[in-house]
Amino acid sequence: METVSWHSAYSDIESQKREQLKGKLQRLGVADLPKDSVILDTCCGSGRALAELHSFGFKNLYGIDSSEHQEWQGLPFKLLSGDARQLPFPDNHFDAVTNIHSLHHLGGPGGTEAFIKECYRVLKPGGRLFILDFPASLQIRFVFWALRKRLLTWTPYLRNFAKLLDEEWSYLGPYLAAWKETKQHLFKGNFSIERFQQRFFYYYLCLRK
């Protein structure tokens, strides 16, 4: 669970993150899906990614997160609390599953493996799994190290991002350290790789059942 400090730091950069999110979803390829697609956003948080998908014209939207959020009140999505590694949905139910900036929350390679298997189960044949997260590249490791040492905190955005790193490092650090094993689960399972793009900070991955 995020702390009060985490939420305070996130709220200070939320507007910039929302502006970035729309472009990230387009780059992933989610926005190109048919508008009647049934989509599940895993680790959906307060529903920001779902809200962007809704703005693209998608209506059949589901979200699951580890706990309920006050922001869910009144949202036109089907939202529930639960574990993304044990999805409470039937087989072959979704056209697409998304996981945005959240794979590092799932408990290391074992959690990733369980999550990938569950996504394969709940996706329809031909369905897609879209993942956006950090790779363990040298540049990412350096930038995160410098931010945590407060060496690159030149702007309010970077200062708040550094605070988020401090809050998340207990699981983000081990995730990066185990990236090679996690990558094996992503690329060597039953899914076929439809698209993979690694940019400076993020990787964009689309897997197809």
C-alpha cells in the first residue's frame, strides 16, 4: 500500500503523468484496437489508464487492483479489488489485458510468471497483453541511482519522482536486479511477441495469445 508521502509526491506530478499516459497507450498500440474490445487493466490504481481508454472510445472496460480506491466512485467501468496473479475472471473472457507501470509491483519473477499465465488464461484466442514498465538498462540504473542520491533533482517533477523511487525501492530495486529472469517469463512463455520496443526509460511490449 502506498503511503501518505507517496500520494503527496504523486499528486504533485499527476497532471504531467496524465499528459504522458495518453501517448504511452497509443505507442503501446492499445488505442488501435476495435472500440468494442473487452479490456482489463490490471493493477489499475485509481483508474487513470481506464479513463484514457474511455476517452479513446472504449466502453467495455474492467479494472482490478489490490485494494479499492475512493476515486472509483462514479467511474463507468467494472472495477474490483483482487490479485492480478489470481484473476477472478473466466477463461477466454478479454480481448486485451493491460499492465501499465505495474509489473514491478507483482513480487519478482515468480509473480510475473503467475501473472503471465493468468493473462493467457483470461484472454480470448488472438487476444493481446500490453505491458509498459522499466527495463534494467544501464541508463535506467544510473538515473535511478542519481535521483535517489538527489544528484539529478533539478526540477519539481524530478524531486517528486525521486521521492516515489524512495517509496518503491523495496520492490523496484529487486525487480531491476532480477530483470533477466523476469524477461525470460515475458518472452519465453506461450505468448507470441507481436511488438517490443525499448526506449530510454521504458519498454513497450505487446504479446499475443
